[in-house]
Amino acid sequence: MTSDLPGKACTVECLAELSQGWAEGRFRTPSLSSIGSHSRRKAGVAACRCISRSFCKTHCLSLPGCTMTVTYTARVANARFGGFYKLLTLWRGSIYKLLYKEFLVFSLSYLGLSVTYRFVLSETQKRDFEKVVIYCDNYANLIPVSFVLGFYVTLVVNRWWSQYTCMPMPDRLMCAISGNVHGTDEKGRLYRRTLMRYCSLSAVLILRSVSIAVFKRFPTIDHVVEAGFMTREERKKYENLNTSYNRYWVPCVWFTNLAAQARKEGRIRDNCALKLLMEELNLFRGNCSMLYHYDWISVPLVYTQVVTIAVYSFFVSCLIGRQFLDPGQGYKGHDLDLWVPVFTLLQFFFYVGWLKVAEQLINPFGEDDDDFETNLLIDRNFQVSMMAVDEMYGDLPLLEKDRYWDASNPRAPYTAATVFLLQQPSFQGSTFDMTLAKEDMQFQPLEDIAEGYEHSRHVPAHLLNRLLSTAPAPGGFGRRLSLLRRKNSCVSEASTTYSCLCQDTQTTDCTCGPSGQSVPINSIHFSSEGEGDLGPDATGLGTETHKDLSEDPAGEPSGPAQTLLGHDSAVANPQDPVPLVDMSVPAATDTDSSQPLLDHGSSDAPFFHSSKEASSKGLPPANYPHWLQSPIEEENVA
């Protein structure tokens, strides 16, 4: 079938069946002016045009093999009251046409059980039947119909649309051939038409492999040859290929060989043009391949079986479980006795109709109302592609100035029905109408912004106080300290001569290393971060103090620099900016070099010693910055 204005189209077979129907009196005979006898034989394709639109709707669409995809786009172009209600009266492609047989079977089965319960069963049998009804009603909802059916239909609909997007359309390829295969002589015309015919042949071969409608049109290769898609010499080469697989790709190989020959003869002028033709051919062949694979790899059978069993088993249980029982028995939820289960029928209509949608769309290459019009696509693609590479090759209209040649602001005219659009302003952007207060639109000096940024880097005192007041687990600090020593082994030579063996023990200090490596925790110093450039005394420690912290009395680097903040410990990077809290470890002296980290055997020892205890033990007091002094003293008192 071909779609052509001013009317809908019919195939030659459709017209023959119509003529036979008129002769037998099955159709009323139209006037001769209602049918156009315009016949075309272009590239082996014959078609007749039915001018009368009303006649085609009345007769052609009622014939088998003359159906078209149901299109209602124009009816829902504008949203209005009752817009979709008009679609409910359509029959072709409707849910009523798909579902009425199953619906009648379900309704009659329900009615039969209801009549049997009311008039056939004895009282004892009624009581037993009522127990079965209550049991089925309670447990029927355990079947996950909505969940399983929803995912299945979504999968099928996505697969259905993906198959249509893979239909081999020759539009891009015909433009590439028309623009890059040159020659106005008969040889050039032969090159272009043959290249395009090979593409159409490949599409026909793959479509007759997957579509029932196309296979009925071309059941054998002889029909393909007779239709003009393949010559007899090409058929011999096609059939002599020794392969048992589908050979839809053979015309594509012929295309590449012929394009290479045209390049050698200069019909294709450069390699870029040849490359463009190969790329477009690969896209076309890839679509043919995807149709082949969609036909080969179906939705897993187990998924289809699960969905079908779930839906039908649910409604088989509803046949029994949704029966109306005798209200005199006092069963819960059975206070009303009706003959027609309205909501059960609606549920059947929706769920089984949902399943029928998947059943119709799972293979769109059949003969259902909404299946793809593959024969129509073959006719359209073949006619349009041959016209583009042959009749329209080099055919250009006369170049002339357009009517807006001298207009600086060209604008196409509007009709009376659309002139109101001129009064609507053009869209400038979602923020075009936003307004800000005058003070919010003033630029700020960069110096103030940088100064505010430096102030925002200070950690709040209450947050740091909370972190410092949290004590670690009894054996956690020793393990972390040993990890620090292992990380900073490149700083201290002594730390590279042994490995800590007390990482997994519950001791409070590390005693695996050589003497003089234990660092008391209460000797940690704190410093504040200054604003801008840090002076020598900005952290509360002088330059000499920093030198003492970095070198031991012998002038060599001391143990690894360690940082501690609450539970966590990290390695101090000398290139990083000065932290808010100075966690560096001072140089160990002779008096405190062997001082243990915490007293052995005292798991309840405090994590931090107060400044008074540090002074009594001969340790240097901790120098806290002024903004941390008050919170830490409160914690020490506590």
C-alpha cells in the first residue's frame, strides 16, 4: 500500500478483491469517477490509487491484507474536554477487539459457578463451597500480578519501539549516492541505480525473513527476481554461495565492490566520498542486522510464561474467590448479594487487557492492526530512493533571489488564524524577568572577600573542644602511633630498624622500639593560625622553638612528626599551611626520653594529662592558643 494524496491507497491485490466483490454483489458498486485508474510500473512496482477517501475507509480497510496502522494523532492534537472519550468508540486496534472473547469466557464461567452455587448445590455442599470461596479470596492477592505484569509490558513496549527505529530506511544513503556518484551518461546512471537497488534488495531479504506480511508477498527468491529487486545473474551468484546462514548481507558486499569499482573509474572523485558511502552503508546494514537479532533473540520464554501464568491463575482464583455468598451466613465482607461482580470484571478488563497489549506488541511484524506496515515501507523506500538517484540527479531549480533578499529582519507571513502569535513576546530565558535588590547588585572588593575567606577557615572552639575531649579506645592509640612510626620511617633512621609488634595488643604504649623513641602524649603543643602571612610568633611558638621541634640536641632530625586530633592521627606535611592546632612533638630530652606514653597496666589513665601534672613530672607545659585555652581548662577540670 502506498500513502498518497488526495486519498488513501490500495494495492493491486486489494483492487482485484474489490472487483470480485462488486461482481458477486458483496459491495455496492461505486461510480467510475470515485476510483482513479492511474497505474504505475516503475522499477517493477505496480500500484493503483483510490481517490475516494470515504470509499477506502468503508471498503478497503475491511479487507484482509488491506489494513493500516491505526493513527489517531490528529484527534488528540489539542487537549480539550472529552478529548480521549472519542477514542473509546473506535473498533480497529481497540482493546475491545482484542479482549472481547476472553471477557465473554470469564463472565460466562463466573455466571455458571454462581448459578451452580445458588440452585444446584445442597446445603452441606454450599457450606464447603463457601469455605473454598473465602480461602481463595484471602490468598488470591498474594499473586504479584501488578508487579510482574508492569515490568513485562514496559520491556515489551521499549523493545517494540526499538525495532521500529531499526527499520532500514534508505534516505541518508540515497542522498550520499546522488551527491557522490557522478556521471550523466548511461554508465553513471547505471551505477547509481544499481547501488540503490542493492540496498533495497538487502532490506527485502531481511524483511521477508522476519515479517509474515512480506513473506506472503515474496515467498521465494523467484518472486524477488520477478519483482525486479534482483537479476537472474545475481540470483545465480546468490544461490551459489556456500553458507547455511541468512544471506541478507550479500547485496551489501556487492555494494562495496561496485563502489570501489566506481572509485577506480573516477565516478567517485575522492576517498572522502567513498568513505562517506561506506559509513552510510554500514548504518543501513547495521539496521538490517538488528532486525535479524531482534527476531532471533526474543524476550526470555520464562518471563513470558511467568507473566501469563500469574495473570490467568489470579483470575481463575477470582472466579471462585469473588463469588457472592449467602448474607444469612454472616461471613465477613459478604453482606451484599449481587449477581454481577462489577469491580472484578473491571479488574479483569485492565489486567488481561494489559497482557493483550504485550501480546500484540511483542512481535510487530505480524498482521495485527498495529503491526508495522512493512510492505508499505518497501514500496515507499524503493520508489523514493530510485527517484532520488535517477530522476533527481543533477536536477536543480533555477537559482533566483528570494523575496527577503533585501530585508534585514525577514519574517514569514501569518494567516488570520495564527496572527495572534505576533503579539506574544519571544522567550528570552527563565531568568530574564528576575530582579535583585540594589545593594545585592554591588560588586565587593576582592580584598574583603579574601579576608572573609581567611576568617572562615578557623575551626569553631566548641567543635574542637568536643573532638579533644573524646578519649580513644584503650588499645587504639598504641596501634595508631605505631602506624605513624611506620609511615614516617623515611624521616627517622632509627624507626627503619624495627617494626612494631604491639599493633594488635591492648597496651597503651608502644614498647617494641628502641629506647628513647617513646613520646609522651602530654608533651603535645598547640598553636593558633594567624591571618594573612604567618610571622615567627604567630603560632605562639618562637622561631627557636620550631627549630627545637625539628632537630634533636645532636642536630639530627628526631622521631617522626606526629599529629593528633581526637581519635584520628595523620602525617604532617611540611609543605602544607600551618594548621589550626600545632600537633608537632618536641625534642625528647634525657629526662623524658624513656617516659612511657601511658603508665603500664593502667587502662583507666587519662588520655591527656593536665598542665599541672605535666609540670610536676618535669614536662614542658602545653601552650594552647588563647581561643582554645578556656575550653580546654574546662575539660581538664571536668
